[in-house]
Amino acid sequence: MLTVTHFTVLSALLFALGALAVLVRRNPLIMLMGIELMLNAVNLAFVAFSHYLENMDGQVFVFIVLTVAAAEVAVGLALVVAIFRARDNVDMDEIDSLRG
């Protein structure tokens, strides 16, 4: 039988993997995927605790997080495409054109 501890440990591992992807890799697409993995790990924790506490608030909040994640992907990919068109390079260490 799976308990809430199993889901919490899985959520923590997925979050750590996503954070590692954001911190280690310098490719913006990999960084966006790491952020998405972290958001989905939090969603897993929300659903697990919502089921454990028999309360629907966590599952409703997951829809809000998914909406924000979809907007984040759209804006992030638009920025990556705009930077690639302007510089023919999307290396995060070399991007300084966004500074004011």
C-alpha cells in the first residue's frame, strides 16, 4: 500500500532533479524543463496531501499551478526564440543583451 510518505519522497526527488537541471545545465531549454519538473513535483505533493487529508483544495491549486506553468513555458520559449534570432546563440553565460 502506498502512503503519503512514498509520494512525498518521490516529489522531493523530482524537485531535486529539476533544481539540479536548472543549476548545472546552461541550456535555456533544459533549464525550462527543470523548472517544469520542479512545478510538477510540487503538484504531486499537493495531490498526495490533498488525497491524504481528504480535501480538494490541493487539487484545485494544482490547476492554478498548471496554468502558471503553461504561461511560463510560452513566455520562456518566446524569449529563447527571440534571443536565438538576434544572436544565433542561446548560451546562458553569454547572454547579456537583456541587461538594462
